[in-house]
Amino acid sequence: MTTVNKRDVIVVGAGPVGMIAGLALQKKGISCVVIEAEEKDAPRAGSRAIFLHSASLKLLEETSQGLGFELAKNGIIWPIKRTLFRGKEVYVRNYGITNNQDTTKLPHFTSLHQHHIEKIIYDACIAAGVEFVYGEPAKNLDIAKDGVKLTTASGDVWEADYVIGCDGARSVVREQAGIEFEGPRTHDTFLVVDIEEDENDPMPVERIFHYQHPAMGRRNVMYVPFKGGLRVDLQLLADDKVEDYTSEEGLKEWLPKVMDPKYAERVTWVSSYRFHQVVADSFTDPNCRILLAGEAAHLFAPFGARGLNSGVPDAIIAVRGIEQAIQAKNEEERRQAIDAAATERRIAAKWNRDGSTTALHHLQGESKEMNLKRELAASLVSVVPTLGRWLDEGPYGPKFGPPELTTKY
């Protein structure tokens, strides 16, 4: 006879978003389990997040006291950001002395690799008593009006009132709920290279973005430091062969053109991407028993660090919605609570997709109009410094629209 395991909520996926959901549920006294397809500590393919915004740190601190500060303490804050256009500096901002050891005020961001982010969140989960089940891929979900029955690949059965799907881009939860992604895939290929820093002779702690790096033709290059390392992003051109840049020989050919040649021997990860710009057509099912979070709900190009920083509020607001649904006095109130959480995060996801799409448009250079705006801005930055700020905002999705150069000059 099959044993049925019952919890109030099942979280599917033990990445950072799933762990945050489990932690938030546990802190609210809602019984839960986090089920992960992979074995514990199994390596995760692909490039990972390296940046947490202040808003994410604050949400995490509110969820589990000390967590936001612990993440801040273990990351770095780069005090300078710099943007160049064909080798000419067009913008620099120095935030001055930054201190992520402050225990009274969270910083405006922290930069550390997702491996460290996950370890810190996992430790908080264990301290709170969150239950994990590893090596059990979700296989089937029977989603009914009164709850969900989840069966794993090994045949284990779990029942819950709600499921939070945090199981990534190929989400079984999303597929089983009949929810689909909407949106395009980018045409340009981007390389992401993670490099271990030389602690004895490190680079300056600066985020640097090159429009059309002089040593790389018309290719854009960005450097983002994180604790113990550096990420280099390279935007390839349409005719480039990806293997010419990702192979060991290729890396040793181009990387020394943009930084100290020693770093070609310190590469820890290299990957290439054509980014999806997709959002789930709904963040819940018709019965309002499923909620999606993180990459199960949306995939963005990484400009502006919108992925994990969207996943954090996805998870926390999903838990708030479930808490309100549990306290609801009737079925209508219950459904409204879940639907409100799902709607709020889908609106946010579409806004983030628009922002990263704007950044892609700004960076890709396919538009003659955008090319002209960038070149004019770079040529006029000494006269109108705000144009430098507009160029600097490009890789993130500008907060402000581009200046109307044609009407002013």
C-alpha cells in the first residue's frame, strides 16, 4: 500500500527561489516540503546569478531575520561603475567608500556567486527546520478543486492544498498545470565567462561596460566583479562562430585582448546563450492551487539582474497569497487570494521582460536609429553629461527614455 505524505504546501525545486519559498512557509508555521529532482549538491549547469538588489535583501531580511545582512556581509559592493564607447570613457560614477559589513543598514546591492547565495539560504532553511527531499523528480500532478496530489518518479505520493512551482525553465509543474510561456527568443549570442580572481594581484573592483571594445571589433564587453571572482560578458556578432570563442583555444585568443592574459588560465565557467524573453500566460491554474515562481514563471535576458531578483518576490508573495488563502472564510476569498498573488507577479514579470527587451534593443545595434543615438550621445557627452548616464543605463534597461537628440541638436 502506497503511503501518502501530506503537507499544507509542496515546493517543487530546491534552487534559491524554492528554498526561499520553503523558508517563508516555515517561518509562517505552514507545513511544507521542498522536493528536488537532483541529488543534493549536484552541479548545476549554466551561468548563475551573481547580484542581489537592495529590495531582494530587504525581503529576505523580513522573511528570516539576519538573512539579508548575512548575504550582504558575504558579498562585495563595487564602488565604481564605468562605461566606455569605442575606448572613450563616457560615464563614471564613484559611490565612494562602501561598507557591506554594516549591521544596521542593508546596502543598495551585494555581489556574490549563486553557489554562495544558495549555501547561505540553505543554512537558514536548515536552522528553521525546512524539510527537503532530494533525488525525487516530480512526474505527475493531479490538480483538483480541493488540492493537489503529486507523484514522483519513484512512485512516492504527496498531497497538499497548494504547490509552488520553482522547478526552472523546463518546469514539470507548469507543464502539468497546462500553463505555457509567451514571448520570443533573442537572435544574438552572448558569452558568459566566470573567472577566479587573483587575490595577490586583483583587478580594481569596478563594473566596466564597453560599447564596441576597440580590441574586439564591434562586440560589446562587460566586466562585473563578484566575491572572489569576475564575470565577463561578450556579445557576439551575427556571423561569429560560437565555438571560436568558447573553446579553450578561442578563450586564450580573445580574453587576453580585453584583460590581463593571466585570467585566461583562471576561467572556471564559460557558456553561451540566446536568451528567452518569455512569461507564463498565467502564474496559477484554473483551480488556484498552483503558483509559479522564478524561472518556472519567466525567463529574461540577464540585463539588470532581473532573474533571481524577480524570483525572490515571486516566492515570498506566493507564500503571502497562500497564507491569506488558508485564512479565507470561503472559497471565493480563497481563490481571490491566490489569483491576486499570481496577477501581481505576472504584471511584474511582464514589466521586467519589457525592461530587459529595452536593454537588448539598446545593445544589439540592429536599429540604425539606435546606432545613431548611441554615437551622438557618445560624441556629445562632454557637453551634455546626462547622455553618458543614458549610455550607462543601456545594459540594464534604461530607467529613463533616450534623449530626443534630433529636436535639441
